[in-house]
Amino acid sequence: MIECKSALPLIEPYLDGELDASQMAEIRVHLNGCPNCTAAHQRLSDLSANLRTLRYPVPGHLQDRIVSAVRSAAQTQPPARFPQAKAWAIAASTLLAISLGWNITLLRFHKPSQDNVAQQIVSSHIRSLIGAHLLDIPSTDQHNVKPWFNGKLDYAPEVKDLAAAGFPLIGGRVDYIDHRPVAVMVYKRAQHVINLFAWPTNSPLAAPETANGFNLVIWNKGGITYCAISDLNKAELNQFANLYR
């Protein structure tokens, strides 16, 4: 069975289909059982998708440098061997290469807006509801769920037992939000699922109270931001949040 330290470097070639059949199968099996590597796989997959759609204009000074270089090359080459069409073909290729590099650089240093973080939370909640990834540890005991996060995160989320108030804990998972693994504690209210995301941050998340038909309640406690999301009505979700605070 392949371990994480061996699997992580192979995720990118796995996405690109560059592994042989046995390696592909081995990584696929590992991803089915490893939430951390699955999160890394999702991040790389999202990055690849973003690169295919992201468009940033190349700054004017770079365009000027390209045009200047092409003109200089055209002047130093014999006209018969370096026609204008060829010069501008090279310019187009060079501009494309620089544009791609510029886009990748901007994407690398671009931090998601708070709206984007909120949308990631909504998307993760939806994925969990359709059975893609709801629980890594199914348990109604907070003393099982809380220590399960040890070693998987660089912080200790608070896990509470709210069964007596009608919000039973059903387990937890590690998800991936804003380029980092985060804790998710999962509760229920009748047939409604409540995903409670928790991650360390110095600034509270500014997000809408309703998104895609789901209600969100956000608060910060002890340097940890909590975001409860559910299709539960607003009053009961606020009740849950107040109990958790």
C-alpha cells in the first residue's frame, strides 16, 4: 500500500495521465482512503481548471519589450531569410509564452477573496450532501471526534456535544478551504445536515447569510473562525450557533 510521502509527488502526473496502469490504480486506491491526499488532488485539479480559464492582460511594458525585440531581430536579419510574417509569428509565440507565465505568477500570488472562500464552503457542503465526502470519522462521541483531528491539522478545533439540545453530532472530516486543510464537524437536526467549518484566522469571514439556498452563520472565537451552513431554517441554525458559542 503506497504511503502519503510517496503518493503526493505522483498526484500531478496522475492528473495528467502520465503514470502507468499499475501506478494509476495504486494512486486511485490511495485517494479513496486518504482525505489529505484527496484534498491535494482537488487543489491541483482546481488549479488546472483555473489556469484553463484565467485571463490576465500582459502589462504594457512586457508587450513593448516583445515588439522591440522582434523589430531588432528583423533589422539584423537578411530580409529574404526573415520575412515580416515570420517575425510577427515569433512575436505571437513569445507573447503567448510570457502571458502564460504572467497568468501563472498572478494566480500563484492571488489570494481568494472572501466571497470565493464562502463559495468554496457552499460547494463543499453541497458535495457532502450528494455523498461525495460527508464523514471521515462517523461518531456521536465528541471524545472520539476531537482527538481524531490530532496530527491532521495544525490547530485543535472545539467539538461540542449538543445532542441534548436536539443537534446530535454525527462525526467529522477534514476538508480543503482557502488553500489549507480545515476541520468540519457534522451535526444533524431532524433530516437536516449542518456542516460546521472551523479554521484559524485573524480576520473574521465576511460572507452572505444565505447562498445557493443555504443559510450560513459565522463567528470567531479564540482565533478560530466558525462557519455553520445548512438548509435548516435561519432561526434554528442561529440557535445551533448560539449553543456552540
